[in-house]
Amino acid sequence: MSVTQLSRRRVGAIFRKELREYRRNGQVVGTMIVIPLIFVIPPLLNIFALPASSATVLKHGDPLLYMLGIPALAPAVIAAFSIVGERQQGTLEPVLTTPIRREEFVLGKALSALIPSVGVAYFVYALTVAAIGALAKPAVAAPLLAAWSIWLGIAISARSSDVRVAQQIGMLANLPSVALVALVAYNVIHPSSGLAVAAGALLVVLNALGWRFASATFARERLIVGAR
């Protein structure tokens, strides 16, 4: 199925429905609060502990790269809830009886996890930059990183029968991304323009494949009857 064949109306309907569900789900709201705090506190502690004579290291903004862990991990937890959570609540079957295509359904789910997660990531980043008075540029890799974690989370959610198990597996599946971000943030892997371009190109390819893979795991008949 090509992108031009997608129905924006159906994708938008799923997107809006998901946002309404998030507002009523305390677990999702808690995730969007707790995970940013986990990734913003360590770099802030390190930065504020620097003596004035060492403040020039902030020009590179490397510790702030650690906050890429927010779009790497937060959307994975939300995406892992997206399908199996609805199965447990009994709200998935009515949606599956509509004529929506599986690619549209998965894309609507993905957008509803991507936009809030990336929005929170940039908001936290902006607050942190304001707090330390740095002039670092935002990490442009955040949306690509978040999208990749979402495709993994949706694929896991489509094959799971328990929300907590899906979220735990989703977090574990994205730990390599978080570990890589941490290594770059603390200069174990030296950040460079070449590394950023290569990582960005790889993520573009992975996201294109991830959408197809997540759609392929979405078996309408299996989900309706409740089979694994």
C-alpha cells in the first residue's frame, strides 16, 4: 500500500481517539512525566556541579544529548500500550470492524505516540537549556529516534496479551538506543557531523521498514478473536 492511498480522515480519526484515551489513562500520563525526569536530572546535576572555570564545556552541549533518551524510551512505553491495552479494555474490536486499513490504523497509533513524545522531549530540552543558560541546538534526531521506538512498541503490542509485559519488552528492546545516546552524550563515542548524518540515514531506513513490519504484525482476525 502506497502513502498516497492512505486516508487522512481515517488516520486522523485514530489519532484523535488515541489522544482522548491518553488523557483518561493515568499510566500513560505518568509515563510522560516520569521518563523525562529520569533523563533530565543526571545532566542537570552534572552541569550544575561544574566549577565556573570549567563552564566552557557547555558550549558543546554534549551532556544535553543524554536527553535523547526521552524520545527513545517514552514513546516505546506508550506504543506498547496501543493495541494490547485496547484489547484488555474491550475497545479494539469495534474499531477493527470498520473499513480502516491496517496501515492507516498503525500510522494513526504511531502519530498519537510520536507527536506528544517529541513535544515533551523538546519542551524539557528547552527548559533545561533555559535553566543552564546554554545556547545548544536542539537534537534533530529526536523525531526519527522516537518513530523507531514506536514501530517496535506497536509490533510488540500487536503480539502481546498483557500491557505490562508489552511495555517491559518495549523498554528492553529500546535500551540499545538509550545506551548509544548515553555513550555519545558522555563522549565515549565522539559526536560528529558524519556520525549524525549516518545515524539519521539509518533511522530513516529503519522507520520505513518499521512501518511495514508493524503493519504486517497487525492481524485483524487474530486480534478480533483474541488469539495470540
